[in-house]
Amino acid sequence: MVDLTGKVALVTGGTRGIGRAIAQRLAQQGCNIAVNYMRNRKAAAEAVELIEAEGVKAKAYRANVGNEDDLHAMFEQFQEDFGGIDILISNAASGVLKPAMELTRRHWSWTLDINAATLLHLVQHSVPLMKGGGKVVAISSLGSVRAIPNYSAVGASKAALESLVRHLSVELAPQGINVNTLSAGVVDTEALKHFPNRDDLIGNSKEKTPAGRLVTPDDVADVTLFLVSEYAKMIHGTVITVDGGYHVVA
């Protein structure tokens, strides 16, 4: 059993897909949850309702976590509502999905900023609120180490994210803060609909995954729960891959 009773987690992009699955899993273990979203108020309200049904406190914050003013305002309200933070899940992501030869400098800069720099700013805001140590989990993807069509900028941003996690883990371990990466395989969520090669990604993954199926949001949530538990207290700066063995054979 993992007991998170009384702890507080912030999950960015926490109202749909992988983020919502993680938020619900932590709530089921007694953790109070703050979810961040950017546009969909209905999805945010539904997520809060599902989380509160687990008997914990839940709040939703609308903010573009890539915008410093939004981020500052969100943390001010968060601190007023919850006081401190024990767990940060950096899940919100975006980026330009184009072949490398079609990327502009603006595409590149924006994608690197939203997916990598945002983690740095989230941690900078969170650490002062982690009075007794804490856990940080950044959600990445196999595109950080493998070439995927149309994924040049996002893959590079995920590689930068994973490098940043290693550096943050070294700096923050002495404060009792674990910083790790969870790299997920192909997960058929709403976000995948934005990929022009969605059907090929799904078909290829199903064919080559030794486990015989795609990864689900619940699979990712289960491993996240482990990483934020006391069972993972000596895991720092590591990338945990959840892909049913795809990366071993692909």
C-alpha cells in the first residue's frame, strides 16, 4: 500500500488523458490534488469532481504554464489554497509537429521552451513550498531517444527535459527532493489526434510491443505512484520507461 494521506500534489495538464489518470491514482491514495489546465473548463470541472469523489480536496487552476505571469499567479493562488506542495507532476506539453526541414526558428524556440524550460520554472516555484522534501516527476516520451516522423522539435525538447531532470536531481537530492522522468510509449489519448501520422504510430506500436498492447494512461499512473512513494526514495535522476518493452526491440 502507498499512503499519501494529507499530501498535496500539483499535476499540470491534469484534466485529461495521462494527467487525469495520474491525478486520480494519487487521489485514491489520499493525496489532495491541484490540477492545471489551459482551455477546457468542462474537462477541468469533470476532473475535479472525479478527484473529490475519492474523498480528497481538489482544485483546478487555469494557466498557461509556459507563461511566467500565469505561472506566478497560479502558484500564488495554489499556496493560498493548499499551503505547501509534496508532489509535482510536470505533464502538460505541446509543440510543433513538422519534419525538421519545415521547422522555423520560432517553432523550435517555442517547443523547447514549453516542454523543457517550463519544468525548470515549475520546480523553481515548487521547491520553496516543499518544506519536508518532495517528489518531482516529469513526463517524457520515447521521442527523446528515437527518431519519430514529424517529432524533431518535440523529441529534442523531451531530450532537453530529461537532461534537465538529471541536473535538477543532483541539486535537489540533498534537500530530500527526488526528481525523475517517466518516459511513456505510445498512449492513445486525445493528444495523439494532433499527430498527422497517428494511425501509423498506433499500428507500428501494437505490432512491435512485446506486451501485445498499447500503454494506457492507467499504466503510466501506476508507475508514477511508485515514483512518488517512499519505495522510490533512493531513485534520483532516472528515466523509467513504460512502453510494454517496445524500446527493447524497436
